[in-house]
Amino acid sequence: MEVFGYRKLVSYQKAKEVVKKTYMLLNKFPVEERYAMCDQLRRASVSITSNIAEGVNRYSVKDKSHFIEIAFGSLMEVSSQFELAEELGYITTEDRMSMDELIREDARLLSGLQNSYKSETKKES
């Protein structure tokens, strides 16, 4: 097993884009949100990459699949928080739509990765 194999995954690379864009957009938030929504968005976005890395390096397909599910959940959390941020006027509709596009791409990639693990599970049965 290659220790840093997760770095080659397009889903991981796209998740890093989500993290970087999240950090960039957080600069637009008001100061009073720095320790509330901003902190939550930072943790949720970083959770995506962390769970991909952890999951890919697990030995059992069940564990791999579980961590990809967590990554997907964190991705959806980021999506919902940016939707709220737009409604609160912290970011523009264009900002949210741009983030939505990244999220949509990574969701598709994570789903593909998850499906590949499900295929492995069927082969093992």
C-alpha cells in the first residue's frame, strides 16, 4: 500500500480546492462570525480531505467506505453553511454558485470512489 496514495485521487485534489476556496471566502465574513460559522466551515472543509486520506489508507473496504461517507457528509455540511452565508449576506450569490460547482464536482468524485468500494465488496462476497 502506498502511504500517500490518497494524494493522487482526483476527489482528494478537488476537496483541497474546496478547503482553499472556503478559507478565501471566510475573509468576507464579518468579525462576529470568526469563531462561530467560520470555525465550523474551517473544520468541516478540512474534514473532507482528512477523511479521504484516512479512509483510503484503511485496510478493510468497510472502513474505507465509512470514511468516504463521512467526507461526503462534511462536504454537504460545507454546502449548507455557504447557503446560509449567502442568505445572511456574508458572501455573494456568485460566490455560493462557484462553491456549489466545486462541491458538485467533488460529490460526483466521492460517489464514484464509494461505488468502487462497493464493487470491491461484491467481489469479496
